[in-house]
Amino acid sequence: MARAKVVTVLSQKGGAGKSTLTMQLAGGLARSGRRVVVIDLDPQETALRWSHAAPATTPFPARVMQLDGAAEGLQTCLRQVGRDADVILLDCPPSIEHVMTLAALREADVALVPVVPSPADLWSTKAVERLILQVQASRKGLRAALVPNRVLRTNLAWDVLEVMRDFSLPVLGAALSQRNAFAQSAVIGGTVYQLGRGGAEAAREVDKLVVEVLKLTGEKV
């Protein structure tokens, strides 16, 4: 049996849409037939609270759990959870100084960095990039990418997206826009796939995200 792929989602500051990216990706991967587990490492417990908002009749499409114990136990947890999963998503605290973030990065096959196209977010992303490049220097198998997130259709947003090309890490060939559907799906404890016509455009964006992430993991699309 193939080992579960570990995808770590990390950022240096709050508001980047890290948990939104994680939960929508989980829904998209589950929709593609993968067995998905989300491990919420963020003390704010956004992913966990998100899944708990789902009604019993329509549970969140992936298992969402917390790490029971300290960061040192993450490797053991991944080994146990991976027996019944194809993909494990790690939703990190919004800080690269947090011990859980570094532990999650060390266990990752793929690291995703959501980036809101604003100058402040780009500045903070530089620190995340430096950390990932340091880990990649000792772990050649780690793949990583920046993911444009909460993108507004404005000139500033597109200018900043162009600046993202100057980073050493590649920019993923998929982005999530600033859409009400993403917030609405959190309210119902689900994903944009459950919103019907109102979530159709957002669902297409998540579909593209799933394809690009699977390419990074080396899985067949």
C-alpha cells in the first residue's frame, strides 16, 4: 500500500486564507475519490470548528482531527492516520516560529503557501520562503509552491501577482478568488461543492487547485 501524501499548508500571518484553502482542497480531493484527513495544528482550531458546523446528515467530506499531544508526536500520528488515508493535509499555525509549523514542514511531501496579493502579505511570505528553502536544502524530496489566494480582480492584485514571479518558489498554476461562496461554505460546515449554482465558479477554481496539487505530489490526475 502506498504511503499517504502529506501536504502542509503554512503562512507567516493570519488572514491569508490558510484554513479556507485547506478545507476546500480537502473537499476537492475527497470528491476525486481520495481518502482525506485534515489535521488541525492551529490553536485557533478553525478547521476543526469548520467541520463541527456540518449537520449530522451532511458531514464534512474528510476526517478532521487535532494532534493529541506535542509536536514530537506528529510523525507517529501521521503513520497511524496514514493507514486509512491517501492524502493528509496539515493546517499549521499562522507563524513559522511555532514548533508545530516546523514539525509539519519536516514531514511534508508538499508545502503550500497561500498568498493574498497585497504588499504586506508578500513581505511576510519572504520569511516563509526562506524557511522552506532551508528545509529543502536538507530534504530534496520536498516540493513547494505559492498559491494566490483571496485574489481580487483589481490592477493592484494583478501587479502583485506579477511580482510573485520573482520569488524562488514557483507560483501554483491555480488560484482562489475572493468569493462569498468560500465563506458561505464554512458557515454550513462544508465546501463550495455543496452550494449548487452559487458555488459553481468557486468549485471550478478548487478543481484546478486539486489538479495542480496532485501534480506536485506525483499522483495521477
